[in-house]
Amino acid sequence: MKENSILEPRSAMIFPTRHDMPRAGTPTQQIALQNQAWTALEKYVTPNGRDRTRLSNNWLGDKGWHV
């Protein structure tokens, strides 16, 4: 992944099953959920200039979620 593409979704990825944890629907549904999850992130820059991501407080507040 390119350095400046930190928030680009990887919509074609299907991750392997995690032991006894069931999958979240069909592969198409999983891709849709992964793409939706990208909207919860925001990009920020650390004091030393590195690009990072974190959960967006605005997104969480809009959804009525608390962490």
C-alpha cells in the first residue's frame, strides 16, 4: 500500500476464518461491511509527521456510539 493511501479501502479482501468465529454473511456482505468500516476512520498526523488512522469521534457521535 502506498504511504499516501492510508485510508484507501481494500474492497476485494476476504480475511480467513478465525477459528470458531463465524463469518459475517456472504463474501459480498463482508466486503460491504469492510467498506463501511473505513468510514469510521480518520487520518491524523503524529507530532513526528507520521500518518496514522484512528476512530473518528464525529463518526462515533453521529452513530450514537461510545467507546
